[in-house]
Amino acid sequence: IWSSNWSEDSTPDTETATNIDDDLAMWYDKRAREIEERSALASHALTLVTIAKVGGAVENLDNIMFHLLTLDTLIYDINVEGVSL
């Protein structure tokens, strides 16, 4: 009467920790871009990526980190207006 599918592994065989790490990096990249685009607050997007990267939880954020640091410098240090990712 009772049927349990608990013993059946429904995860794909190809899913690995590397894929999960890549998915996390893609999510942080996308979310940081959305924050910057919607709020025009590069510092907030940079904070999100910094927390993820410095905490050591997420790898592969070097590219977005570089772009956000550059944007942050342009906006807040050099006072260039009208720039975004």
C-alpha cells in the first residue's frame, strides 16, 4: 500500500561539485549585475561578490570582481557619471 521512492536516487550522474560551484558563481555574477543595473549601486553589487569570494565559498568570480572594482573606482573615486556594467 505504501510506496516510497526514497531509495531511488533521482540526481543526475553527471552532477558534480564542480557543476554546483559553477552554478553558484553564475548566480552570484547574475545577481550582482542585476543589483548594479536596477539600483545603480556598484558598491552593493561589489559587496555581494566580495562576501562570496572572500568567504571562500564561491570560486570563479574573478571576472565580475575585476569589473565591479573598476566600476566602483570610476564611480566613487574618479566621479565618472553614466557608467555601468
